[in-house]
Amino acid sequence: MSDKVMKRILVTGATGQIGSELTIALRRKYGRDNVVAVGHRKQPSETLLSSGPYETADLTDKASAEKLVKKYEIDTIYHLAAILSATGEKNPQQAWNVNMGSLYNILEIAREQKLARLFWPSSIAVFGPTTPRISTPQETVLLPHTMYGITKVAGELLCNYYFIRFGVDVRSLRYPGIISSEVLPGGGTTDYAVEIFYEAIKKRRYTCFVREDTVLPMMYMPDCIKATIDLMEAEPSRVKRHDSYNVAGMSFSAGELVAEIKKYVPDFRCDYKPDFRQAIADSWPMSIDDSLARKEWGWKPDYDLADMTRDMIEKLSKRHGEGKL
Ligand code: AKB
């Protein structure tokens, strides 16, 4: 499969936080008509609709995904559609069915249609409370306590199996929390690190659902897009893992994020009211060792906490601010 090139791309979960920006980045790179966005229930943005083809499909139904792959002569899929950690804990049965059902269907389509390449995101949620939490290694204990994390561990194993057994060139990253300014995330444990910016700009107040001292690994969207596309474009000889790669951007506590935002919004006030998501956050790593991704295919993030905060405040205050910042 390594001699194939990526020309016609399908992005599932295209209305989501990552999908909406990744689709636009791929359209800029490969041409608007070569990147098909697929959503399900959520309304697509005007930008997504006007910048290239858009379709809706329920990916737990293999036939509807297959129809799109044939209609657009797809050779590459970025399969981002999933239920995240917090929503997954409210309905674990649905999280299993959607996350595993859709991944299995997409892997089967990749095998049958001999697709050139497939991207599927894993997550820091593969780790659990017995995993070392500081500089979490690539190879370590994978015993998550969330259904979302369980679908990510099972998904990594399934991806690796399809590579070994059927030669499907599937590639994956263990995304940390992703911070972005275009589309809000939905249903994740790391969502506070995005919501806080919107509330700081609009209301100068935020009630954070994790404790002030909660430290999690995060990444700014431009780095997330760079990591994803770089991995997918890397020469096959440089991609030795087909389960998933650790990748890191930055790590900070909720309190450190508040202090950074206050440099731009001095009257911003954050209160802390931890809910059920605190236990999920406490079971995840605080920082990630991504040295393998750096060594094998040249991963290196561009943004730290200060750069990311400056950029987020600038973008959001243009859109939502009162011109005071
Ligand atoms: C979540 O919080 O569920 C996601 C993730 C870290 O995978 N953002």
C-alpha cells in the first residue's frame, strides 16, 4: 500500500472541534473538491459548507460510509467521529457502540477498498490511574477507568492488527486536550481549557469543573493539525508504530492557565467547582514523553502556554470581545 498516494480524502467528525479545522487545512493543501467533510447530527458551519463537499452519514452503518467512499473515489480517510470522555461516562454503552462500531466499519472499508492511508485519533485517555503520570512513556500500563479510554485502547489494538494482518496503513496519535478558537469541543474532560477563554472574554468570570491544581497535557490547534498531517505525509519507513504515538504540546494547571489569561484580562475571576470530570482528569497523565514521535517522524510543537494564550485571546477578542482588550 505504501506506493499509493493520497488524492481524495474523507474527513469524518468534520463538524467537531478538530474536524472542522482539519478539513479546511486539508482543503487548502489538497484542493477544495478533494476533501469531503462528513458530519452527522451537528449543523456544519458556513465555512465548512462553502469550502467544499459536505455529506451526512451514520458511520455505525457500514453501507452509508461505503457509499461515500465509492461516490467520491476516496483513497484516504481521517476518521475523527467519536464520543468523548465525559459524554461517554454518561452513556458508556453508546460510547462503545459508536466509537468501536464506526472504527471497525472504517477499518473494514480501508481493507476492502485498499485505501492508501487511514488516520484515527487515540488519546491520553488510554492511560489510567496506575500509569506513571509524569512524562508518561510511549510503552506503559494501559488500564483506563473510562469507557472512552477503553475504546481508545481497543481501537489502538485493532488498528495495529489491521496493519499487521491486512497491510492497512493506519496511523494514529494519542491527542492530549486540544485548545482552539473556531469550534467549541463537546463532551470532553479537557473542555475547560477552551471554555475558559470564551468566558474570560465574554463575561470575565468562569466556573471551572476541575480543581485549580489539576495539571493535564494540552496542545494548541495549529500544532494538532501539523502533527496529524505530518504523520500522514511521513514516508512509510519513518512510521514504525501503527497502534498510536504519544505527542505532547504543553502541560499546565488550571490555576496557571488562569494566571496567564489574567495578563490580558486583569479583572478575570475563576472559581473552582469540581464535578465528576475531576476523577477522570486525576486518572490521566500530567505530562507526556513524546520522544519516539520526535525521533521517528520529526514531531516538534511550536506553541507553549504563553504563545497559545496570546493567540487565543487575540482571536477571540476580535470575534467576541468588546474592543477593550
Ligand atoms: C477528552 O477530554 O475526552 C478529549 C481527550 C483528551 O481525548 N479531549
